[in-house]
Amino acid sequence: MGKNDALRQRIARLLEEGRAQQALSEVRRLQKKVPRDAHLKLMEGAALQALGELQKARDALKCCLDLAPEATTAMALLAFVS
């Protein structure tokens, strides 16, 4: 497992634990290395939604869908925050 994969798993765990602010910080740190990653945009959107930043969450999820139009999880979360 690569370092980025381990960080993605850590971010997912933080989101599951309700630690959205810490997850968002980790997402943004990893996005500096991999800026156009749909999965990171999805996790960013989920973290922002959990923090109540709904417009920013929508923007991140729309970007996720631009990168990966088949991302059904992003579609579902976008419907929830819209």
C-alpha cells in the first residue's frame, strides 16, 4: 500500500469518527500532491458537509463529478446537500 493510499484510509476513518475538521486538513494536505483527484474531492465534500459548509461542499462534489462523472456517491451526497 502506498503512502497516499494510507492517507486516504486515514481520512476515511476520520470522517467515520466524525472528525471532519481533521479530515479536511488531511484532504487539503494530500491535494497539494494530487490536486485533480476525484476521490479526494469527494472526501473534501463530505468533510465540508459535516462542517455545515454546504456551498463549499457542493462545489467540491461538483468538481468530483467533473473529474469522475460516474461517481455515484458524489451524486448522492450532492443531492443531500442541495
